[in-house]
Amino acid sequence: MAVGAVVVASGVGLGLWASGDDGGPAAAPSSPSPTPSPTRSYPLSEAPRTIPAVREHTAERGPGWRPVPGHRVVVSDPALADEGRLTARELGLTYAGEKDDERPGDVRLELNRDSGADPESYTLTVRGGRVTVSGPGEAGVFYGTRTLKQEIRGAGAAPEGVVRDEPAKPRRGMMLDIARKHYDAGWIEDRVRELGDLKYNEIGLHFSDDQGFRIASDSHPEIVSEDHLTKAQVRKIVELAESRHITVVPEIDSPGHLGAVIDAHPDLQLRTANGETVRGAIDIANPESARIVDDLLDEYAGLFPGDRWHLGGDEYQALVVPDPEATFPGLATAAREKYGSGATVEDLTTGWLNDRAATVRAHDRVPRAWNDGFFSGGSVQADEDIRVAYWTGKEIGARQPAEYLAEGREVINYNDEFLYYVLGEPLTFVYPTGERIYEQWTPRVLRGTEPVPARYDRQILGGSFAIWGDLPRSQTQEQVAAGIRMPLRALAQKLWDADEPTLSWAEFRALAGRLG
């Protein structure tokens, strides 16, 4: 439901308040007392204005809640200490820890342990001069505090009543290409804070490509670019993300986009039958190629504790020629030796993806790969648990989204028509606008502008905005932050609630200005 779609009056007819036309004190109800005390009258509250919009608000009559220095934030469970401290700091309140007593002005955070509910759902109740945020999981409680923070920032007060809220999609992300363009750790931390306030729960780091390898490595320090993040910086980013219930999803793209690794290991370079090199493509017939990539996957599994891993898999240049078997006889031979006489280079490439999936699966990670790394037909199929990161229909090997969904695969939407922010706007790319996402995109619009059938909606786990550094000097970090600001807000709305928003784009943009 869009904001304000559900507004239920409560407290009416209970003898608690009477309405006055001018909003002032109304006549008191009849009472045996000869000198009845006047009762303040309040109009029914209005639903809060937040980004993303809350999905349900039950209106009530009352003064609402405003933060006052000295008011407390208390928690029902020590697991909510981080959320409590953050909320107290942001609202200028006192964090009092676990308390059972009630005081005027309290903000109480509590876990209700409802095992059947969405762990990202929450209930925010403003009543009697107090606020209670409850949810079945810590993430839901955190999102309730984000709603409270936005209510205060936008209107100065939280309206009386009850918000019941939950996301439409479980994967709500932003991906950042730090391989082609180096970003300061502090800049990335600022984006994590921004994402957290918008109720995103993923940030992807694409940190290996032809142009650079941007995180320090102990197993292969020779591949690391001069400008890079230290492991201490990454741990700080991960820790901050975890405090905002955001999973950092790492990506080491292979078997293409490995130019930075190949620069330090030229013997792993893929070559044609004529000895010509193929930029970024590693020779997957060489056992050493698998060893070095698995070394890196194993190493960084210890740095990124989340349960997801992006394997890349796109744009392997061995597959863009008319006859891969003739052009790369070494790959053709390896395919036949491993998968039988009819196997092709495409089969060998799929086998490479499956082998890397097995490496990260051993660390309890769920793998995903770009859609053009999945092929139809052939002797070898991509493992069923590899989720499809669908970005384009332009590349060789790309198929219509419905084909992946018909196979039963789960898909994450990275639609390059709406969600690709490619620095410098090379080829046919243009910077996406928040207005276009807000008015035309939904999670079912995986390719181009047409949605897939509604029967596949549950298999579409969510979406991710992608920032690519193809022409890295085209924008400064500050320009990137400004350019992605409204697209991120529009996407947050459509991933939280895919229905048509109640606010017009102009109203939504104005709200974003008030909320910061």
C-alpha cells in the first residue's frame, strides 16, 4: 500500500476527546463532577512522510512525540544496544540500556520474537507521549528507527498512531565499482550511512577488473594496485555496514575482467591460436588460473562475513568470436577432456563458473553471477543455486529474463536501462534519473522497459543500483554522490513497495529535500 492508503481512526467514541472546529479545547463530556477539567482535542493524525513511504499507518488522536533532551532510549534486549545507541545519538536523547520501567518521553526498542513474520518488518507505535518500535528481528527494529528519524527530521515530530511496515523485496542494494575508480574509505562509509537510512540492505564492492585490484591481499600482494583499500579500512566498512544491517557483497569477476591479475601473471593470459592476447581474459585451461582465483576467493571470505558472493562471469572474450573452438584450440581441448567429446568452450566456461561457486559455497556463501554468464543448451549447465544478476540483453549469450525465471532461477534486477550509472556515459549509456525509476520502473522490469509476467514476481528477489567507473575521471566522488542521490531514493521506494506511489515526482523530490 502507498503511504496513507490505510488510515484507521481509533480512539473515536471512547469519550477521550471531543472535536472542536477551531482545533482548540472542546467542550468536556457530561460528568457528575460539578467542575470537569477541560480535555485537549486533537485531530486524527496524518501518516508520516518518509522515504521509502510506510506501507500502513493507523491514525489516532494525540499530540504525537517530539524528542526532548533528557528523554531516554531503552531496549528490551541487549541485542538492540547498537540500534539504541545510534537512535539516542541521532535524536539527542539519553541511551539508558535495558529498562523495564516507563517514563514520559521514552523511546523503547523491543524484539517480539514473532518467528512467522518477516524479520525486516516492524511496528512503530506513538501513543501517550512515548514511542515503541518492535519487530521480530533486529533489522526490522532498525528500520523502525529510520522511520522515526525521518519523521523528526521532516516534520519535527512523530505522529500519533501505529505504523506497520515491511519491504516488498528482500534484496535492496547498491553496487560500487571500486576497481576502475578508487574511492576513499570515508566516502564509501558515507554511502553506507545513506543506504542504511533508506532501508537498503546490500552494498556490492566490485574490486577487481582490468584497470585495478583495489583491496590489499596477503596471498597475492603482487596484484594489488597502488591506490587501494587496506584490510583495516575494509573491516571498518564492513563493521559499519553490519551496524546498519547491510551486507557487503564482494565481487572478483572471472574469467573475464582479470586484467589486473594478468598484469602480474602474464603467463595466465588467454591467447588465440595465432598467439594474440585477449584483454582481461584468463586462460581457464591453465590449472594455475583456477588456483590463483580460488586463493583470492578463500582469502577474502575471511574479510567479508556476509552470506553472499558475486562471481561475475560476464563478457569472457573467448566467447565473442564466431568460432571459439578454432580460435582457442587449447580451451577446446580442455573442454573435451573434462566434459566429453561434444563439449565446447562455452561448456568449459560454465564449468569454471560452477567450480568458483563451489569455492565460495564451501564458505557458506550463496553465489550470484551476471546473466550473460549463463548459457542455454550445451553439455554443462550453471548450478541451480547461482542467482542471476540480470543487467542486460545486449551482450552475447544474454537471453530474455523470462527464460531464466522459467528455469526456476532466482533473479536480482540490475537493469542497465534504469539502474546503471556509468561514469562518462560511454556507448549508449546515459545517467539514470530518479524520476524515470520512480515513474516507470518496478522490480519486474528486468530488461528494457517491459515487465516480466506477474507469476515470476516471487523469484525476483529485488534490485541493485550499479555505479560503474568506465571513464573514472569523468566525475569526482562528490559529483557521483550528488548524481546518485535521487536515483537511490526512487529505487528505495520501488523496492520497498512496487505499487504506484501516492506522491507525485515533484512531491517526492520536495520530500527528499526536507529529509536530507
